[in-house]
Amino acid sequence: MNRGWFFLFFFVSGFCSLVYEVVWLRLTMAAFGVNAPIVATFLSVFMAGIGIGSMIAGPIARRLSARSPGTLLRGYALVELMIGASALLVPALISYGRNLLDGPLGGVSWGSTEYYVMTAAWIVVILLPWSMCMGATFPLAMGALRQSREETSSGAFGYLYLANVIGATYGTLLSAVVLIEWLGFGGSLYLVAGLNGLLFCAAFALSVALGPAETRSPAPVVVHTASAPATPIRRHASLWMLFTTGLMSMAMEVIWVRQFTPYLGNVVYAIAAILVIYLSATAAGAFLWVRFGRPLQGPRVWLLIGALGLLPLLGADPRTHLPDILRVIVFITPFCIALGMLMPSLVDQWSSGDPSKTGLAYATNVLGSTTGPLIAGFILLPLLGDRWSLIVCAVPALVIAASEALRVLSRGDRPAFGSIRPVSAAALVALTVLLATQTVAFEDSFPNKLLLRDQEASVVATGVGMNKNLFVNGISMTVLTPTTKMMTMLTAAHLSRPPERVLIVAIGMGTSLRSAHTWGTDVTAVDLIPSVPLLLDYFHSDIQAVIGSERTHIVVDDGRRLLRRIQQRYDIIVIDPPPPFSATGSSLLYSEEFYAIARARMNDDGILQQWVPIEEGINEVEPSIVKALVRSFRYVRMFDSPTSRGHHFLASDSPIPFDSAQRLAGRLPPLAAADLVEWGPASTPVEQFQAVLDGEIDVGAFLATMPNAPSLTDDRPVNEYFLLRVLFGS
């Protein structure tokens, strides 16, 4: 059987796997929260399942190889069919688990820790069986290759790995650029499920064509001299090296996202670009291993890996002058190519084509890949920041280089760094030292700042007077502006009675919280990032009196998840998602499903305030948000902001009165009236309100300008996935 079939199988399989990962992660975030513990749990379970599946399937493939030639291929076909079935089962299980945790299991009374533990347990139930199936494909396919008598090289894993990584690259690229915008999350799942079904049919048909058992026998494993190691492969050392490559690559990927966010932004396409570059370079490295099969081992390899792993420090240095995307391409590609060569070479050299050994070796690498994001996200980044975290991640490679050099020197039969000259080794060491000591992080470009780090983000408060700014992972979140006062004041003044309870989603600088406090009401303010509430007194000298009030409640949580879990009802809900409104996950605070959750937590005459900034070049997005509001609430009003580029929306199931500016101002308590005009631009509350009322926009007329704009839903996040519309029109 032609090995090209296996290349095609693993290309398609890699494509499908990345689409599954992207879509399942997003469904999990919508159900359980957009925060680091949920994301880290998902990725760890997904990768752990792949490792477990590979380890279990290895011995099974070895036993099945003694049977008829088509047995392993039929096993592979069955696994692909099971993966395809997950497209229907996983979304249903996620939805069921969300309802279970928020309802019958008593999730309402849980704190964050208890909820995370139960969520993690449910994610294991949801994901582990299907990711195990994905991991099982490698040993089964390698065994089938040996049975076909077409494969006699120990480079089988590298060949399949190359196909899989190329497929994963296309899966990442097309899901971000085409599939989700075109088909939505649900449609994308159905598409890849169909592809898995085709893989099942093709593999099963080929298994029948292999013929009866007595006509074929497994091919012997012959290791090509070009790929044979110069020295015997040490079993435990090789496994530790495989673990290290997985740990370094995935930990560094997490760090790169944090490092390059100030330059690329926090939108879907920026994160996808980093992943595509990483996968493309890894595929290039795997191709070099498959094509040339040169042995990769010894101190020189690990010294090179360590030095290249620090190159992103230079790319993320604000003093480096390159176009933003080139910062990523130039400075992470060399490391990824090197690791793309090293990982399959270690597997092939150690396993020599044995599917059982391949399963164990691949599982060891995946175990490192499972551990890396947890260490980077929960230990290194919160404690050290992105720059020192990357340095720490490069240390294992340098330790292995030193250990291998000492081992070679102890034998006394070859130079410590193999074929590399001492001058070249010294140059690599010097490069490593310079990168570690002479580069700076993005936040170092702010001379006067307060810097806090946590598992979610690095947060910087900087500036003086009215020029203060809040940066989260290098992205400017907000400034001191009357607009954030108006969010609360405009909403509260439209109530026929003083508000008793207010909920603010996204604290920012605390301006809306501070303004709500002037009404003498109970205020709950929620923010996803733990460090943000700790910096409020940097922006407001009197904020401690607000925070210390028994009527103020600060909650660190995902705002959507909090609304779904609590039973309290509010008179006012103020929504101000962090910018840009195309940021990854931001649609979960603009969608029909979110508004349904918020509506259930509002009193009958309660009002929801939604702030929507104006973002150039994405014309359909605001009409989609407005359409989602109109479909969710009976009454919606829209106002242009006189002080910022954006719109205030008021939404309610009760009529929102068309009161005059004088009447609105008359409802303000004295403290609220003083707060409203504190920063101008008008000198009286009446003038301040009049400027907003003069900018009211008829919602029906606004929607008529783009009647074909889709309503924003969880399945169709048109504010995040918009490239096709920008390039080709609606």
C-alpha cells in the first residue's frame, strides 16, 4: 500500500484535530468562563488524553500486528469514526455539564475554587475519551505501515508527524480565517466530522484491499545508516529529552502570546498568527528530518535549542524596530524549526519503528506538552513576567547540553560539542548570555508605573493626572473619561426610582463603580483579572472609601459566569467589555445568549447599559450587536457619546421614558450631580445629559442601513471573525 495514503490520512486528521480544539475550547469558555484556570484545564486535559491514548494504543498495535494486514488499518478507521462522533457529543455534554453545575449540583452556593474543581472534573469527562482517540492514531497507523511492507524505515513517526503538523497548520489558519466566520462553530464541527467520516471510509476500504493474512507479513524494521545515531540511544535520557521538548515548546507558546500581544493585539487573528507560525516552522523542521534523516543528539543540539529559545526576547524588546508580525516570524521560527527536527528524530531513533515504543515516546512528549502550559500560566508568568519566564524555560535545554558535554568528556573519545568548533560553542553561549541580560520587556518602556502580575495578565497602571492609563498585557484598556461616568448616570437617571442594586461587569479604572456609589446603592463590580481591583487607588485617591463600604462588593470572576450562577436581581447592569470589541472572547458579553442571561437577573423595570466603541473597518459588527439587543429586550435606545467614539445603549423589558435633560438631572442625588460634572465637559448635569440626548439615534433607522447584518450569537461571533467580510464585503 502506498505510504502516500497515510500522509493524506494524517494531514486530514491533523486538520480536524485543530478545528476540534479551537471550537471545543470556545464552547467550554462560553459555558464555564473565559479565564486562565478554565483554559489551562481544557488544554491540559486535551493534551493528556492524546498522550494516554498514544501510550495505551502502542501495545495494542503491537499485538494486532500479528493478525491480518487489515486489522490495524481497520482499528485506525474505527478510531477516526469515533473522533467524528465527538462533533455531536462534546457540545451536548458541555451544555449538559453547564446546566448540571449551575443547577442540581448546587453551583450557586459554591465559591470559585469549588466551581473550578467541579468544572475541571467535568472537562475530563467530556474531553478525555475523544483526545485519547486522537492520540491512538499514531501507533495504529505506524503498525499498519509496517504490515503493508511498504515501510522499512525508522523514520515512520517523523513522516506521519510531518503530515499531522501540516494539517494542523491548515486547520488553524482556515478555522480562523474562513470556517468559523462562514459556518459558525456548529457548522465547522459538522464539516470536520464529515472529514473524519471520509477518513473512516477510505481507511476501511484500504484495509479490505490488503488481502488475506497469509500473503503478507510485517516488514522488518531496518534503520537507515543516515538516520542511525552515532552513539546508542539511552532509554531514560531519551524519554527525558522528549518530555523536555514538549514542556519547552508548549510553555513557550503560552509565553509568546503574552509577549507579543502588545504588538499584535489580543484578537483572534493575532493568536492564530502565532500558532500558524509555530506550526509551520515545526512542520519545516519535521520535513528536514524526514528528508535528510541526519542524527540530532549531543550537547551541540541542546546548546543551539537553548540559544534559539531566547531569541523571542529580542523580538519582544520594544527597542527592536521591525513590523509587528515580523517580530514573531523572525524570532520564533528558528527555535520551532530546530524543535520540529529534534522531537521526531528522538522518537524515531528510540522506537525504531516499533508502534509500542512509539506510543510511549509520543506520550512522554505529550506529557511535557501538558505540563508546560500549567507551569507557564500558573507559576512562571504570575511570578516572573514573560521575559524571565522565557529564560527559565530555556534552562532545561542548557542543563541537558551541559550534562551531555560532561558525559562525552568523561568518555574522552570526542570533543565535548561534537562537530561544532569551540569558537562556535562559545558564540552560542555568548548569544545566550546577551539575550538573557541585555533585552527588556514591553512594560519596561513605562518609566513610572505600578506593575502587578497574576495568572490572567500583566497589568500596568501609568501616567499622571487625567492622562492615566491602564494596560493589560500591553493593551490600553481605558483612560479617565466622562464616558464611564455617563454609563452609570444615564442609566440610573432613566429609572423611575433610585436604584437599589447595581452590577458592573468589567471594573477598569473603577470610574463607573465610583459613580454608582454616589447613588447610595448596593454595587457589585466584577472583573476577570485579579490585579485590576488592586490598582484602583492609583486612578482615584478617594476610591478606598468606596471599596471599604459595606455596600460595595468586588468580585474576581468571569462576568457572564457570575450572572449565570447568582440568584440576585439588579435594577441596573452596566456592561463595558475590555477593548477592542473584536478581542478574543469579547462576543460572549455581546451575544443573544449573554443578554438572555442578563435579562434573567434584572428586575422588571431594570435597565441594562451596553457600551459599544466604534471600530473602523468592521461595518456589520455594531448592527449585529444592536440586533442581538433588539431580539433580547422589548425596548432599546441608542445614544451617541459626545466624549468618546462609541455609543451608549439602554435596554429593558419595560418602557424607557423619554425624559428631558432637566428631569434626568433632577433625579440625581447631590453627590451624583457633583460626580457627573467632575471632569466636564459641561459645567452642569443638565448640559451633560442634553449633549447625550441630542445624539440619540433611532434604532430602527440604524438597523435599516444594514438589514442583512446577522444577529451576534455565541455560534456566530461576527465581532471576532470578520476578515472575509472586510476583504470581500458582506
